[in-house]
Amino acid sequence: GSGGAASAVDLEAQEALLGRMFKPHKVKELMAHQRAALDEATALRRKASRRDSHEAQLHEKLRIISGTAANKRLVSSRGEQTRPMMEKVRQAVFNMVQAQAGTVGGLPTGTRWLDLFAGTGSVGLEALSRGCGETHFVEMDPWVTKNVLGRNITTCGFKRQSVVHTYKAEDFLRKAIDLPRFAGGAFDFISMCPPYLLVSYPELFDLLGRSKLMHETTIMFVEYPSQLAQQVPDKVGPLVRVKDRKYGRTLMAIYGPAPLAGEEGEE
């Protein structure tokens, strides 16, 4: 994943949003974390290659792990816009999601997956390979949708089951708020793996919570950096945070139906 929001965070808007959610001393602390994260993002961008060199650096190091498209190779580029989820993390997350859904052998047939910040599409394509009926990919960069995401969908043979939305994730969520049946309504699974130093987590969670993209039993996972852990809420719409996992430097929050929270607890 991890395409879809290249613009820097609007700090003034972020502070105003946090001011409606937290007390002033907490807002000050969270904004300090956000500024530190943005400074790190700026440093990373200075080291990044230019887009013309990205085109020359397409490679096929990723693969689908399990299911009908197992071992199919996916293209990706060495840019922060398509930073894909590491394979071992993807494997662990899908095992956890399948266990949460009660279908260890795969995902329930006929279910719908929303892959926000799709990038390479590795998460949504893994879902299709494991039995999901339909995936909607949200990726803002037309170059990525054509040369990376679209190519990977074709390679895996999932054109019929795939819908690509060339939107910023935030704009996609705003449209879902305005049009409740946009994208076919609620999804059974949602993955959100942003280029996380370049987005506003409070804004994303606020928009998600106000959208109609989740139902009472949706399972969602969100990747986030340790610097912004305090911006990851315990509740989003009808869902509660039921698990937390750490895979090296990658942190993942899992959301699901409220009853599961008492059974699983937060780790």
C-alpha cells in the first residue's frame, strides 16, 4: 500500500481539529509529535529519487503470498509514494484478519475490501487472492495507477474484481460522506497504510468515522508510526480498537466489532 496523499499536513487545520478533540495541553503535545514527523518526512524526501528515475527503477521483488494468485510477482518503484507493506508483515496481518473473521483458511467469499493508499495494490490483491469477492483501490497518482497498480491487477488476473479510484484518500472519504452509497456502500474489510509522515491521522480517522464505509462487523487495520501513536483512537465509527501489533518498526492497529474487544483486549 501507501500511495494517495503526497501533500504535507496542514498544521493549522490539524491543530484546529485536535482542539475539538483534546484539551490544550494535549493538543500542544500532539502537535509537537506531528511537527517532528513532518521534519522527518522532509528529510526523507530530500533523499528520494526524482520521478524520472522511479520509472527506471521498477522492479518485481514483491509477490502475492497465498491463495489463487500465490507467487505472482508485483511491480513496485523505489519511491515513498508506493512504499509497500513488507511481505512478512502482510502475511502476519492477513493471518490475524482471517482469524478475526473466523476464516483461517482464507477470506469469506463475496466480501468487499477497501484498500486506501493502495500504491502497488499488494494488500488489496492479497485479499482477492485469498477469496475476497471485490476490492476497491484508492490511489491518487495517475502514473502509479497506470504503471504499477493497474499492471499488478492485470498480472494477478483480477481486473473483473477490481475497482480503481484515482482520488486522494481524503477526497474519497469526503465523497463517501456526501454520497452514502458511493463505492457500493460499506466494506467488510478496510486497510489503511498511508505514507504516514505525510498525512493527518486525526483528519483521516474523523472522515472515516463520518463515512458510511463501515458496518457493525467490518474489520479494519491501520498502519502508523510510533511518533504518532497518540493520534490513533480507540474507536472509529462503529468499530473499536481490538488489537495492536508491532512488526519491527511497523505498528498496526486492528479495529473490529465491539464485542470482540472484551475477548481479545488490546496488546
